[in-house]
Amino acid sequence: MTEPAPAGGIAWTDLTVPDAAAARDFYAAVTGMENVEVKMDGYSDFSMIPAGAEAPAAGVCFARGENASLPPVWLVYFAVEDIDAAVKEALSRGGSVITGPKDAGGAGRFAALRGIAGEAFALWQSASPE
């Protein structure tokens, strides 16, 4: 994730697919984005960096481990202040949980959900500054 987004803002976007390396190469060729490896447990996912930018704007991930249940779509992560409350609210309004909330390596917590039309989206709560 990049700098924390305000609540309701878009915090991140990523794509989770069986062959992340092929998807990385596809989007790099089509959009001109560069990439950097993000070491995982025994493999690498990728952060995608727009041409001329310093910070990544998106991720391309393998559908492995805790990402295995994520759908193969560009998943938008909306920033929230309290992920547990936001998930509870989504459920009360007819949404459903795909996965989470889960810890994201100390950077924050995320959950992937389906909205009332069946669309996939995610929520992101940044870790509190210490």
C-alpha cells in the first residue's frame, strides 16, 4: 500500500490471478508500468509503478496462500477507519465476506467482500502510527 488514504478513498488496487508473472508482463506491455518484486513466502508478487512515478499504484498477485480465495478481478481497496465496523455494516446491508478481516503483515488489515450486486471489493484499514 502507498500513503494512507482518507476514509472512503481508494487505498490500493490489485489483481490476483493464477499466473501473476504473465499478468505483470501483460500490464507492463499494455500500460508501460514498471514493476518491482514483493517477496512472499517462497515466491514473489509484484507492485506496479506507473511510468515516471516513484510509488506503486497497484499490485499483481499470485492466487496463493491467503490470496487463493480472491476473485481474478482488479480489486479496489477502500480505506476505512474501523474495518470490523465496516464489515459488520456491509453484512447488515446484504453484503458478504469473501475473506478477512486479516492482518497484512503489520501494515494494516484488509477484508474482501461482495456488495449487494455481487461485485467484489475490499476494505483497508491502515495500521495506527506508533
